[in-house]
Amino acid sequence: MQSGSSTERHSPRYGGIDAWSPRDVLDTMLEAQFAAVGAVQAALPAIEAAALAIEARLRGPGRLVYCGAGTSARLAAQDGAELTPTFSWPAERVLVLPAGGAAALVRSVEGAEDAIETAAALVREHRIGAADVLIAIAASGTTPFTLACLRAAGRAGALSVGVANNRDTPLLSDAEHPILLDTGAEPIAGSTRMKAGTAQRIALNLLSSLVMIRLGRVYQGLMVDVQAVNAKLVKRSRTILKQLTGHEETSIEIALRRAEGNVKLAFLLLEGCDLDEAERLLDRSGGHLGAARELARDRHRRKKRA
């Protein structure tokens, strides 16, 4: 633990919290959550800069890699796990490196956060390199495992993003894109699952969602890359196409079957493209449905003039 670490500091403000009325405890803890939101707001310029750098890197074949220990690892795993069902981000292009391995995501693994050699070995084992992005999260900004992952990935050429809740920490100084979430002392001293954890969760959500939007996985505020893996998501696919095209259910169902459930392809089929043309247009537009739609309309206008 870093001396003077604000997230570990005991604040006199909360010194008698265990003797307060239950409602006062709840009011104070809720107020702390609003402070966490404020810390994220102050970090928006850094989050934006990191997202744009990540977008540029992930336009290639690279992976989005998260690493952390304890609460930070669990929040990272949650963020990464949601990218595939929400945005159809390929599962093989998301990697989470939790200190202590997968078991540490559900229970504490003693000593895991100090395993520097393990961290470096994981970066080598997974061949993390110049095509990849590594996001390292640690409230303290000094967690040895997380810091070792960041440094090893950086030496291998990966884009490095550091998220920490304390100023002037190695995780921030060593990252290409540092994101400081300055949440300060916790209502329960050192319990960074509280304010610090909330700020990390929000920041990761904003960061990854902006990256996915920039990569063309959202169109007109809709999840056009949704994977229809259950009945609810099948219905959502149909609803999205209804909102975007105004076509009747039968036409939408036929287009979805022809597109094998791919909403973007089904949309272009409903716009008058054949399947091969729709695939080519999406490829040319880098997966951006709006751009593909404009290409389709330009092509159809040229055909009419001819």
C-alpha cells in the first residue's frame, strides 16, 4: 500500500459511522456514490482520449485485455463479458487477466495481487503485443500484479491504459493513457468496493461503450450488432429492424433468416441489396451501417441514372 493513499485513508468525517442511525449511514454511503460519479466526470477528457486510441488500435485484429486484482478484476471481467452479447464483439478478442486466476473472480485468493512473476508470464503466455490494448485497473495504483501486467504489455508494444483512484501512482505514470478517478477516502476506510469501485465500473462502461460506438457497433442508438442468442434478443432484433425500416413482420423475418440473424445484413436486404452486395458494403464501410446504407443508396441511384 502506498503511504498517503487517499483510498486507504481513515477520514474523520466517517469516524463514528458504526454508531449512526441506519438511515444516516445509508444517506452518507449514497452521497459517496454521487461523489464517485463526480470523479468520473472530471476524468472524461482522459476517458475520451483513451477510447480514441483504443479504437484506432482495435480497427486491426487485436484484443481488448483487462487486468486487475480483487474488486477491480471482477469489475473488469464484468465489463469484458458484456461486450459480446451487447455488441457482438468477438469473444476471442476479449481477455481478462485476474490476479489469482478465474477462481479469484468469486472468492479471495491470498497473495495473488503480489504475484509479479505470474503477471509477466501471463502476458507472454497470451502473446500480448503491438496489436492489443491492455487496460489495467487498481484503486491504489500500486498493485504489484496489475502494475507488472501493464509494464510487460507495454514493453511488448501493447497500448496501455491505466485506471486508478489515487494520484501520482506508478499505474498512472507508466500507462500511455492514464485515467485518474479521484474518489478520496471511503466511508469504510480502505473498502474500495465502495466509491472507488463505483467510479471504476462507470469509467469502464463509458470507455468500452464509446469504443464500440466508434467501431460502428451502434446505429441510431440501437444495438445493431446484437447477437440473437435467446428469445428476448431475437425479439429485439426484429424490433430494431422495425424501428429502422418500418417494414412489416413477415419481411423482417424473411430478411433475418436470409442474413442468418445478422441485423446489419438484414437491414441492407430490406433496403434493396442482395446478400453479396450487403456483405461487400459492410466490409467497405468497416462495419458502419450508416456508411454502408449511403453506399447502397449511391449505387442504386447510379443504376437508375444508367
